[in-house]
Amino acid sequence: VLFRSYAELHCISNFSFLRGASHADELVRRAHTLGYAALAITDECSFAGIVRAHAAARACGLKLIIGTQISLSDGPKVVLLATNREGYGDLCELITLGRRRENKGTYRLARSDLDGGMPGCLALLIPSPGDRHFPHPHDLDLEKSHACWLAERFSGRAWIAVELHRGPKDRERLMELRALSRSCALPLVAAGDVDRKS
């Protein structure tokens, strides 16, 4: 067992068109082989990969976390993870709301759609610009604004995802994310953005 206590909380399947490469059941089996404690399937504004992932997780005994990734039109990219049936229902409603607002294949959600805080869900802020450091002070100010907003909406249930991919700026990036964490009292959590397309 390689990762007995590690749970991957940000994983995209091939149901996220032009982003994910692997089938959801393949991701589950790989996570089980690596000894992960759990895996979250977080396709973009979709639960499309969950059925296959659930069947594979049940077959191998891996804990499956149901979630989704959304990019807010007036805010950050966020991963939302259901902790119970209520949270799952809230995510279903949110996905439906976002998809109904736009043409097929796209969606639109805004900060105001999360004003209720979704009590049955956890939230991960996915900082931008991804795996490079913040090039301008304005970017750091914007990330701080996003982080503080999320901390207020999901009090005690929100984290900043640290997704380092062995790039040349990883050390600087981690220092910036630690500073961001301190600035808004939002803790850091390790995640992988699995099947990320560069």
C-alpha cells in the first residue's frame, strides 16, 4: 500500500470533454491499486462519470466521494464534494441550474448560486493560474478575494487545493499558497487535478 491515508479529492474523467482522458472505472481501479483511502470523481458541472465509478468502487471496496468541479462566471474554480444525501441533492440541483442556463454542452453558474453555503457539501478553492506562481500582485489580490469569499460561504468546510505537478516553480507556488491560506484562515489540502490537460 503506497498511500494508505491519501484521498484524491479532484479527479476528472473522460466525461469532462477535452479535459479528462481516463474512464471513471479505470480511475477507481488505479486508485485502489495505489492504496488510496478514497477517490472523488469531480467532472465539470456533471455527474456523468459517477455510475461507472460507483460500480467499480463497490467491486474493489474503495470509498467513492461524489463531487463536481465548477468554474464560476464571476469567481473562482471550485470543487464541491457531497458529504451526505442532502449534499448530493444540492449538487444535482446546482448542476441542473447551471446547465439549463446555457446551450447543451456548456453551463453558467455565479457566486450568488452558492450563497446558501450548501450545508451538505465541502468546498475546495482551485487557485489560478494553476501550476505557475502568481505573476502580478493583482492576481494574488484576486485569489485572496476568492479565498475569503469561499471561507465565508463554507465556514469550516472549505480548503485551498494545493496541486503541484513537479514544475520548476513548485516551491514558490507553495509559499504563495501558504501566504494565501494565512490571509483568509483557509487551510490547505493536497489534491492532484488528476487527468489534467496542460
